[in-house]
Amino acid sequence: MRDLVVAGAGPVGMAVALHAHRAGLDVVVREPRSGPIDKACGEGLMPGAVAELAALGVDPRGHDVAGIHYLDGLGGGSGVSARFAAGPGRGVRRTVLHAALAERLAEAGIPIEPQPVRSVRDAGDHVEVDGERARYLVAADGLHSPTRRLVGLESGRPSGRRRFGLRCHVQQAPWSDFVEVHWSTRAEAYVTPVDDDLVGVAILTDSGEGFDEALADFPVLRERLVGERTRVRGAGPLHQKVRARAAGRVLLVGDAAGYVDALTGEGIALGLAQARAAVACLAQDRPDRYERQARRIGLRQELLTHALLLATGSQVVRRRLVPAAERLPWVFSTAVNQLARPIAVTS
């Protein structure tokens, strides 16, 4: 009987497997997709995420990110910047991050089985995954996690704003070492340097419209994007509620554990911290401790994201957000660095 089955070979699922291997657990990863897995995301790693990856021996190629720069989407004013106090973050293509983690799994001899999790049964002292016995199952299979549904932790359709993300890459040299966040009255555009000759452009919107239609809200940015574009990827609706993050011997991590919004850009850092916490609980045979740990780990991000979503639901607030941050740069810098610092995990 294996100690652990991990559903999903995204960055968080592979981090779970690496932590489990280090803890002496016999682990296997289930992932039906082959090759580097891509998805629509901003691709900016906060300093805390860079530190989490380094602790696992993972150092993906990318472009250093000095901080966050908020700008008026129409180009009025210079905006406001906040440097990361904990050291640089990094812009990394999702496929590059996947390849770096997959290489570490291969070096550790952790198998990846090319199949999904189709059935789960909690047998009390173990869990049966597709009829095979394991001590535990960790679901890291994404925003619309099939495993979450299988174990009854889905919480139905969330109320409130239905937000969607769109992302492409543009073949040109980055013009800034900051992640730029351009604000319009109905969307945000995130520009992340991910290599010396490549920038990622992600747009978050309520409307579910196409990339070019959404980009029209940002005329200055649109004119600046002169290189060849890759295909556009989409994701959403972003808000996903869960009844709980654990059910017996099944734990949820990353986007599978519920998601509020990509506004704060902390998704990978949060997922990596959850991965570390989940394995620490399983290594102690105390899965019951994970729910409290996961709630505490995500508290600051959830509170700030909910507050920003509530405030920016108003077009008046959206128009005034960047000017307000310009007038109070220390408040903006404090908020950015609260999100950028490493996430502590305690037993």
C-alpha cells in the first residue's frame, strides 16, 4: 500500500510529491495530460514562491521581477510602484516552471502515472483510489478539480462576480522589471516579464469577452505590444468555493482547495505553502490538522482579495484606485510586501 497518491501534476501537485518524498513517504502522481502543462495565469512568482521552490531545489529560468507597478489603463499619470523588500520575484513561463519541477521529480524517482483519479472511497484506515489502497490522497487537480467533486467538497456555484482570465505571450523585450497592473473601469491587465525577449499579458475581466476586445480598454498598453503574439488561453470562472479543504484522508491543495481571484497574484505562493503544510500533517498521521493550517495560511490573501473585489466592483472606485495609491505610496508598498513575504507554516 502506498503512502500517498497525488491527483494532478501542476506546480502544486509536484511540490506535494517532492515534500512527501523528502519526508520518506512512498508517493505517486496521477496526471492524464502529457508534456509540460500550460494554463492561463499571470506567471509572476512572488518572492515567497521563489523561496519555496528554492527549498525544493527548483530554480526555473525566467526574468527577475523587482516589484509591482499600478497604472491607469488610459495612460493618465505615472502610477505607483512598490519594490519587494524580501528580494526579487520572478516571471516564469508556466511551461518552464512545469519542466523544472518535473525534472526534480524524475531525479527523485517519483513516478507519474498517465491517468486521472476516477473513484475515491474512504475506508477508514486508508483510502481506495480507483480500487488501489493508499494511506492518503491529496488533490491538486486545479480550479475545477474533479477529485473535489468526487469526495463531496464542492460547494455549489459561488455568488457574486464571475471573473475570467485571458493570457497570451508577446515576443518582445520587457520594458520594465516590474509586474505592471493596468486598471480600467472594468478590467485589469497584468504585464509580466518572463524572459529577456518575452512578456506575458494576462487580463482579468467580468465580461467573458475576447482578448482583443478586453485589451481595447488599455490603449497605451495595446500600442506598446508590438511583437508577435501566441495563442490566447482562458480560465474561469475564477471564484471557486469549497465546503472544506479536507475530508478524512483526502486533502485539497492549490486551486482545488478553493479560489477567490487572481487580483493579488499570490496563487502559486499560497499553493506551495499548502503543499508543505499538507505533507507535514500527513507525515505526522494527523490529516485532521490540515484544515486549520490551510485556513490560517490563506487568511491574509483571502481577506485582501475579498476586500479588493468588493471595492473594485464600483467603477468610481476603479477610477480612483491608482490616484489614491499614488497619494499614499507607503500604504501600497505595505500591502504589496505583506503579500510578497514568505508564508509561515507551523504545526
